Amino acid sequence: MPPIAQINDLWFALPPIVVVSLVYAASRHEDAGPLLRHAVRAALWIVGFMAAIFVVLELLLRAV
């Protein structure tokens, strides 16, 4: 698969990240301000975790 096609597959991760972040934040806050701030923080954590897993898997694939 060409690299550009692989990048387009990453767009499928965006809706679940947004939904999970909003639901997680809504379980902690009721006001819109704190809810959105918490949702953004949660989304950044999720993206960071996914990026870390990607790096580990990429390093493992290159080592083999």
C-alpha cells in the first residue's frame, strides 16, 4: 500500500478519539468549559499513547 493511502487510514481514528474524549470528560464534568478542557486533554493523551504504540511497533518491525 502506498504511504499516502496509509495516512488516509488514520482519519478513521479521529471520530472514536473525539467521542471517547467527550464521553470521558462528560462523566467528570457538567459545565461546558471544564468539560471541553478535559476532553482536549484526554484526546491529547489518547493520541500520545497511540503515537507511542506506533513508534514501538515501527521499531520492532524495522528490527526484524
